[in-house]
Amino acid sequence: MTREASCALTGALREAREAEAMAEQSRERLRSYVRVRTLALQAEELTTPGASRVSLVAAVSMAGRAFCAAPLGWLRFAACFLPRALILTAVYLCADGDGRMRAIRGMLAAASFNVPRRLLALQHVTDIAPLLPILSWVQLELFGRGGVSTCPASALIGGGEWLWPTPPHAAAPRRRACSRAPPVAPPVLEPPFAQRRLVLYIHGGAFVLCNPATHRSLTANLARHLGCTVLAATYRRAPRHAYPGALDGLLDLYRTLLGAFPAHGIVLAGESAGANLALALCLRAAQLHLPPPAGLILLSPWADLSDTTSPSWAHAHTTDYLPLDLARLFAAAYAGPLPLADPHISPLHDTASFVGAPRTLVVYGEGECLADQQAALVERLREARVPTSAFACAGAMHGFPLFADAAYWGWNARGARASTLGAARGTREETAALRGAAEVGAGAIASFVAGANIDSHAAPGTPGAVQAFHVMRGFARAAWDASLPADERAGAGPAAAPASAKGRT
């Protein structure tokens, strides 16, 4: 065989292998497409009056299970918490935005210090949230003022909830809990593949508590202000599933989503324990040579489960609500037989794997019990040359953006329409503060585009919980633009936001 024939044969074999690899990639993308596309068909939704009654019965049953798991503990909780809660409720109803945030912190502190120390009992209580259809109305309509549609995610991709913004010029389909209307499918696959944008959100709850329903106000605000589809994921929780159950399930979900969304269009976000899982997911994906997401948003990250002696734990007893003994129980339940300082459990100790992580935004309150480890996480990410920005709010408690709607009524009013609650209770000074938060957030977009490592604090006189969403919007848009391939960046232009979000700010 001549040299020319040998080279031609080698080239033909190489082209055949490349064609086969591309065909396999297309088949895998098609399989993932089908799995994501069937989410509305496979979702189980409460759409009939009979199903609503079943949901109420299930909620009562779940509450009974929680009580039976720790009956004496719940009786003690009622005696200690309810008198305090009545006083704080009165303060909440009469206060301004900052006063309402302090009342919320007081309620959380009174609850967390008095709840039974039985993890399954606490888990059952938070599992009541998805069984209460009225909760969605309170989160999305009463406080959030609409603008977001939701749909349960298919069990084929692990469950959870899809949320997406409704354009101002199009009326959102209204579906009450007792409606017979069919589920509304999210427009996740409407834009071209390269222009799809997604926030994969991992909820907090100390690896044991909560679910997408308990964090719906936060995920709805992400969809509303980032102008994109949000998938609030579920995962296997402790104590029934210790490490690595949650991380393995989220890794499978990420692989599936890569078949329907480009990696440069995905932003990972998480709060508290969810931020721990989001960071660990990025590091695990890099080890498996999966394409990294465009960016990583960590809200009040619990990145070091072994940290119980840092000064912030002692200094935050008046500004936060996390009891140290309960945090130790949660950490031990998730770690299982592994030590709490293991890098797989506490990503703060896995600094060697930080190299190559996507650009990151860390949002935390300086009044948190975890503030010291969160500041240390920012420094270690920067030492690994990861583009890292931080937004700190003075005196803010753990997970403070989660309570923005409940504390600052009316800040999400669409256009010039004011919230009913905001118009009734809001003051002129509070309205000006909300407007100032929006102006500061608008400036954050240009800052994130211009630089990678940015340290910012909540502007004086503006609600930090509100400003945080404007900062996250600027970060996400900059991350999507920066990670877009060069040949697509010029043609995409403003299409970085999905079609469903056009016209929103």
C-alpha cells in the first residue's frame, strides 16, 4: 500500500470515528430532549377539587406523622414558641420592611431553638409545604405579585419544579388549586439550543429539611429578575440518605440537562446546604470532564460542616437564628461515617479542586453564624484564580434573600402597579429605598461585565435582600455573555435572555 493510500485510509477512519462520535452525541441529546420534553405529561398535579381534598388529607397525615415522631417535643415547642410568635406577628404587621425582617428573624430563632431534636420529625413538617396549594398563591401572587408560572418537573429528571417568567404583555394562565385546567408546560425548549438559559437551583435546609415548595418565593424571584427558566431541583435528603446520595442524584440531573441546554447557558445556584451541593457538583463535574456551567451563585453557603468554633458563631447570636447543636446534628446526618472536615463533605477544604471552577458569586450576610467561613471561601476561590465576586449585607441573617417578599411588600410590583399590601403599609421612605436598591443593582450589571472580582456591600438605606436579586441578575447576565462561544456571541446580542423574558427588566 502506497503512502498516499495509507494516509487516505487513516483520514477516512478518523472521519468515520468523528462522525460516529457526533452521531452518538446527537442521539444522547435527543434522549435528554425527550426526557425533558415529557415533564408536563409525566407531572402529577393537583388540578381537581377531589385532588385538592386528597392533598389536604395528605397534609394532615404528614402533620400527624411529624407529631408522632416527637410528641413531647412538639408540646414543649408549642408552649415555648406560640406566645413569642403572637408578639412577633403583631410586630410584623405594624413594622416597616426592615422591622418585618427583624420579626422574621425572631420567629425563626424562637422556632429553631425550641423545635424537637428529631430530624425526621422536622423533615415531615417541611414536607407539608408541597401539599398546601394555597402556599403557592401566597408566594407567587400575594407577596410576589405574579409574573411567574410554575409546573412540576417530571420524575424522569428527578422531580422538582419549573418556574419561568411571564412577559408583561401576555397574561399568565391562571390555574387555581381547584381548577380543572391542564398543566401548563414551561417554554424550556422554545429558543434555539445555543440561546437557551437555565438556572439550576438547589434548595437549602441543612441537607435534611425543605423542598422546592418552601423556597418558591426565592426561585420565583430568580426567574422574575434573571428573565430565564429556573429548575428547582429535589435531591435525596439525610438522615435517610447520607453522602453521596444527594450529590449523585444532582450529577445525574446535570448530565440530563446538558442534553437540552448548552453548558454556557446554565447557571448553578444554591442556598445554605444547597450552595454546598452546588459547589460540590461543579467540582465533581470537572473531575468527570463534563462541561462546566457558565456561573455559580452561592447564597449563604455552608461550605465547612466542621466549623463550629469560628468567632462568627459567638458574635451572631443577636443577628442570626441557627443553633449550634442543631447544626451539628444536621452535619452528622449528612456526613454519615465520614469526618466533617472531609473535602467531599466540606468543599472549603477541597481547595485543590477549585482550579478551573466557573466564575462565582457569593452572597452572604455579615450577621450570619457562617460569615467567617463564607469570607474564607471567597479568599480561597480567588487564591485558586477563580473569578469570584462577593456581595455582603451588614447585619443580615442566614439566607436573607429568601425572605425578601415577606419583608418588603410590593417590591416586585410589575411596571407602575403597586402591591396592595405595599400601598397599604409601605412608607414613602421604604418606597425610595426600594427604588435605590434597583438603581444600585442596575449599576452592578456594568460592574460585573467590566471586572471579574468585585466586592460589594448593600448600599446604606436600601434593603439588602432586594438588592441581592439585582446583583444576581447582573452576575448571571455577565456570566452568560462571557461564556458564550466567540462565534455565537456576536450574533446572539441581546438574545442572551430567552424569548419569554423579552421586555422585562
